[in-house]
Amino acid sequence: MKLETPKLEITKAVTEHKEEIDVPKIKSNRGAMKRFKVTGSGKIKRAKGFKGHLLSSKGKKRKRNLRHSTTVAAVEQKNIRKLIPYL
């Protein structure tokens, strides 16, 4: 009875001396993966906050506008891309 080893996906990188070395993959931050999406143009999309509780004191228009998503500020895009490198 012959046992087969499971197939593992290993990323190879070729150095300047033509030798292959294993390159570890970067882990994505799972919390960021759930909170952010990337649009077709490459911007990062996020949901708006302040709509989880204490809604009786907020107006209808304010709550309605909080439903829509928005894009992340340009200042924060670099930090978020580090958390989700493969999106």
C-alpha cells in the first residue's frame, strides 16, 4: 500500500544565481478582509460606522445615509493595503 503525500503549494523565487528558494506568503489580516473590499478602479471601500446602537436619537435621514458604503481616505489606503496584500 503506497501512501501519497499531500500536494502543497509553494511559491518559488529565482535568485540572480539561478537557484530556487521558497518564499513565504504574507498572511492577510482576517479582520481587515471582512471589513474592506476593493473597487474596480482600485479604491478601498468600507462601511460607515455609528449605526449599531442608540439609533432612536438619530434622525431617519442620518440613519438612511449611514447605510451606504464609502471609500477609505487616501491617507489610510497604504496602511490597509499592508493588511490585505492580495486584494
